[in-house]
Amino acid sequence: MSDKSSDPKKINCAKKMRDIMTTYYLDAMTAEQNNKQVAWITSGGPVEPLVAMDIIPIYPENHGAMIGASKMGEDLCIKAENMGYSSDLCSYARTDISIGGLPKPDMLICCNNICGTVLKWYEVQARYYNVPLFILDTPICHTRYSPEVAKYVRAQIDEYIIFLEKITKRKFDYDKMAQVGKLAYESQVLWQKVLNTTAHKPSPMSAFDAFFFLALIVTLRGTQIAVGFYKDLLAEMRQRIKDGISMVPNEKHRLLWDNLPIWYRLKWLSNKFSDHNACLVADTYTSAWCGAIKYTDKNNFLDSIAEAYTRIYLNIGVDQMANQVLDMIKFYDVNGFVMHSNRSCKPYSFGQMDIMRIVREKTDIPVLMIEADMVDPRNFSHSQVETRIDAFMEIIKQRSR
């Protein structure tokens, strides 16, 4: 049983995840000595075929997030700009290009379902490391997933497998792929269940915790390690609920976050909202890695991933995105919506004004817009954000009286 007097911010699974991630990066750093290959892949790319081929996936975006959380973003972004890269370029790309530090790739896998920047980013890295690049093109599904799109993307999955066979000089193991697919599906279901625990009042964790625990569903999706970890995390969340442990003591207000985290200000933002007895109980970012479960057939995984990877949150129309936001507002019973207008992530931010309008028309909750950048702190005004949060929370408090 948990101790109700213990620090509510301490989640025991955090240490286990750090240990898993340390082992993961050590395996990648020693891949060449162990006769393994490394693939750099975009966070929205289909990783399961890599896992089935025993190729270690590495995510430059994760690297960028760690740089941001370590508060190294400004110096590295400036370095990239001095190298000739525009300050308007994604800060993940700028920090990654300027520092290196990841295991040398044997191949690059790029899927444009998250943004267009990744295309040029990965082309730059392919030239620098002189390694082959595979691009999976997923047309935006503004209104629907058409038969033409389905045929187009599914054909590329076959090309992807041929690409991997050529690089590894090994035949693709379809039986192993089926096993990996089932594990990937199970881990996504478990991750969604973890996120759903925050519908409980008070919430056993916050979106800030979800930003941290997201790492495994990205990096180790399709492995037994991820399944085992999320089973443990889900059990801990349910125990916290049973023991009455909430992430924000005296939780009175429940908020929804939109867009990527502001990595270099996570602790400050968490404390700031907590000081107002407010908990960010959900977000549109961490749920993106399980949002396509409904399009995935775990018993026919390879054929279904074309649709699953095409219909992710950032590759659909604004109306569909707004509908998902409205569903989350209802499910998590939030009474405030916080939107991060992210200078770096254009696809995530361009439709926010329309989503804000739709939310205001169809709900009665206040909406706050914060202007910042996920990694580059030069685009963050501490005093301005603090003033906006205080005013926003005052509106919410007045409505709840």
C-alpha cells in the first residue's frame, strides 16, 4: 500500500523508466560492436518493421526534447543559426543538427505525417552521414481516408520492407512482424489506459508526468519491455487512485493542454498551475501515440498500419482535430483549455485559432493561448506568460464560485 503522506509528485515507475532508457541508449551506442544496425526515424514513423528486423530505432526529436529539458536549447540553436540554418526552422532540427551526439545511423526513415520540416532535416543528415534515406509519404486526410490514399500508402509499406531487406541483406520475418504488431497494439492500449486514469478526480498524475512517461511508447513500441512497463505504470496509477493520492494537492481545477511541451519550463509551469490548485489532466500530444488504435488490426497489423500512420492527429483536418479536443474536454471533465502556440511546430499551431473558436462556440470553458517554443527559450517571455496564466486562472476561479 502507498503512504498517503508521501510526496504526491513521486511516481515510483520513474526510476524504472530512466533505467530502461539508459539501457536503450547504451545498446544503440554499442550497436556496431554487437553487429546491430541503427536507424534514425521520425517520431511519427512506422517503427514496428525496424523492431521486427532487430534494428535499433533512434529518434532525433527525442534528442531535441532532452536538449530542451536540459536547458541547452538556446546555445545550440544559435550554433545552428551560425552554421546557416534559419531561426524559423524547427528547434528540434536546429539543436540536433548542431550538436550530433547520437549513435551514427546506418539508415534514415522519414515519415511526413507530423510535418514537412523532417523531409529536409533528414535529407541533410543523409548527406552528412552518407547513408540511405527512405521517405514514407502520407497525404493529409482533411476529411477522410480515401481508397486512393489507402492504396498509395500501403504500397509504400511494401517498398519500406524491400528497403530494409536491401540495407540489412536479410529477408523480412513476417511471423516476427506479427508478434511485434501485437505488442505494439497492446502497449498503445495500455498507454491509453494510463492516460485515462487522469479522468479520476483527483487526478493521480498530470500531463507533465505524461510528457515524461511518453518516451517508451515512442522508442520501444512493439517490444515486451514497453508492455511490461506500462502494465506497471497503470497498476501504480490505479493504486494511487485507491489510496487517494493526487498529483496536485487540493485539486480544484482541471485543464487540457494543446501542442508540444515547453521543455525548458516544465517544472515552472507545473508549479505555477499547481499554485492555483489546477492540474493539467490531459493533453493532445501524448495521446497522439494511441489515437490511431481504432484503425489498427492487431491480427493483421502490417496491412492496417498504412491507415493508422496516415490518420494520426497532426495529419487530419482542423475540424477533426477540434472534435478530438471536444471529446477530451468532455471525457476528462476539464474546465479550462491551455494552448501552446509553438513557434517551431507549424502544423500543430496553424489551426489553433480555428480550434479555439470551435471550442468557445461549443463549450463554456475559458481558453488560454501561450506563445513560446518547445526548445528555444528566446521565444518565451516569462513575465508575459505568468501574467496570462494568473488572469486565466482568475477567470476559472470566478466561474467556479
